[in-house]
Amino acid sequence: MGEESPRDRSWFRSRSGLVFLAFLGIAAFFIITEHTAHVLGILPYLLLLACPLLHWLHGGHRGGHGKHGTNGGSGGGEGGVR
């Protein structure tokens, strides 16, 4: 009852499973370290490409800029406090 048969152990706890997991860990390390330069190198271009998208998402030039702030507290211009 105290001993496990080889069929009861999971594959990841076997010798070949541990070797495979170590290989995956090493491969993931090298993929991340080697491709970080490529990913970080493209970030400025992604920010530039995001500008038109954000402009479109926030309404573009639909005249929304003139609705706010013209009747406000600076006292200058029409509609100010007299």
C-alpha cells in the first residue's frame, strides 16, 4: 500500500517529464531574452499608430472643444460673469 506503481505516477514527475520541463524553461528564457529587443524596439511605432486610433475614439474634430470652458470663470469673452 505504501509503494506507488509506475503507472500511478504522473508523466511530469517521471525523469523524462522533468527533463522536458527543464528544456521548456530554458527555451522560454532564451526566447524572452532574445525577443525583448524586438518587442521594445517596436513600441515607439505602436505609440504613433495609437494616435489616430485615440483621436477617433475620443470624437475627433466634431466641435466638442467649443462646448466646454467658454462660459467659465476667466471673465474674458462673451458669457462671462459681470
